[in-house]
Amino acid sequence: MAQLIDGKKISAEIKDELKEKVAALKAEGREITLAVIQVGNDKASTVYVGNKKKACEYIGVRSLAYELPEETTEEELLNLVKELNARKDVNGILVQLPLPAHIYEDRILLAIDPDKDVDGFHPVNVGRLWIGEEGFLSCTPAGVIQLLKRTGIEISGKNCVVIGRSNIVGKPMAALLLRENGTVTICHSRTKNLAEVTKQADILVVAIGKPNYITADYVKEGAVVIDVGIHRNADNKLTGDVDFESVSEKASYITPVPGGVGPMTIAMLMCNVVRSVGK
Ligand code: NAP
């Protein structure tokens, strides 16, 4: 039976470390401010934004909330981003996605100053990640690396297989595992004989976006399995991309859903927010 990787506990540890760091910065007279922009009233976005504000409060960071109406134009939003880019007292800028359909998301993300881009989505930060320069890391994949490291799982020299190649999870995940000296393979919907590839993995990261898709047949005995997926099933319960029941019989370590990767995303966002003060 696999050991559980406890994302709840690890994310709480990280937030407590950040709280101390922020207190030390405050003692030197340095305040940190995150601007959080939400356009429209998407319910899920309101919950995410609320959680981000709470995390800021917990670690001692000031958050400025911009709750803009659905009919906000792209130009108005761009002007706000420009204004926040210019403000010396604002360290980080976060635009909650998705944006309403009439606003071109990429144009907004490109407008954010890369040194205030705490989500790590700006192409400059993506490039920095791939060439090994300092920059803001994409939060969910950075959280996976912390889960592995803080559980004492060695990445260097290991066969790491990532299922999924999205810009927010799969690709940055592969870059980070490579940076930790893993031997990395990326799988996607055109991969042939997926199970043959995934069975080579010492560390298998699953971000396929399909509930309970990865069963024990895809997993090598003793592998470490990280489930990035989040879905709500018919009983309103959260479930991942991995079939926990069968895979936990075969893996050496596994992340549960909920309580695995999920809580790490906000903790890593807070790491980026604290890092933004030095930019
Ligand atoms: P996504 O954009 O839908 O990407 C899914 C990836 O899986 C794509 O690259 C796709 O390949 C690949 N794929 C789909 N079917 C496949 C198959 N049968 N065999 C092999 N590969 C296949 O999803 P995402 O945004 O990366 O998110 C992945 C999961 O993580 C979702 O469940 C999402 O809810 C969750 N998530 C969780 C967090 C968190 O904080 N825990 C954050 C973000 C996302 P193609 O590229 O060829 O289409």
C-alpha cells in the first residue's frame, strides 16, 4: 500500500515559513502588496480569489482587490494593468482566469510586467524557466516539486513521465523535473501505447484532465504517482485523474485528491508573492 503525500500538511508548512519571512521583511520596513483582479462574477473564480486573499492575509501580505464588472472592456483592463505595473507599492499582479469571452486573455497576460507576474504565465517567465534563469515559477508544477522534495523523494536521475502538455501544468512540470535532473518524457493525446511509456516511470505526474483515467495498469510497481487532476463526481465529491483505489496498491507514494497537489498551488503562489518584493 502506497504512502500518502500530504499536501495539506506540506502547504501549511510552506505558508508558515512565508509568514515568518514576511514578518522579517516588515521588521526591515518592507511591505508586500498583491493586486488581484477579477472580471465578472464567475462563481468558481470568486472562490479562488477569496482563497488567495485569505492566504495573503494569513502570511501578512496586503491584497488589493479589483472586482470589475463583466462588461469591462479589454482596453479598460489593459489600462488598469499598466497603472499597476507602474505603481512602486504594488509588487505582484494577478488576473484571475478565465476572463469574459470578449477579452483576449493572452493580450492581458502579456501586458503584465514579467517582474510582477506572480502566476508565472508571462512568456518571459516561461522562457526563464526553460533556460534555467531566476523567475516566477508556474504554481501547480512548482508545488509538485515541493511535494516530492519535502517527502524526501529524489528526482535526480529518475525516469519522470508527465501525462499532459498544457501550458499551465504539463510543459512547466516537465521543465521543472528536467531542472531537477530527472530524465523526462512528456505524453499527450497522440502518444502511442501510453501504458508502455508510463510503466517506465519512477515518478509519474498525471495531468490528463480525465477523472480516474490512470489505473494500476499504467503504473510500475513502486512508482511515485502525483495526481494533478481535480474533478467533481456525481456525488459532488472531489476526485483526481488517477484511479486512487487500484494505483495506491501498486505505487510506493501517491497524492490523494483532495489534499494532495490542490493545496500546494496557493502556497506556491504565496512563494511567488513573497519573491516579488525583491524584484
Ligand atoms: P488540459 O489543458 O485539458 O490538458 C490535458 C492534457 O492531457 C493535454 O495535453 C492532452 O493532450 C492530454 N491528454 C488528454 N487525453 C489524453 C489521453 N487519452 N492520453 C494521453 N494524454 C491525454 O488540462 P490541464 O489544464 O493541464 O489540467 C490537467 C488536470 O489538472 C485537470 O484535471 C485540471 O482540473 C487539473 N488542474 C489542477 C490544478 C491544481 O491546482 N491542482 C491546477 C491546474 C489544473 P493534447 O495536448 O494532445 O490534447
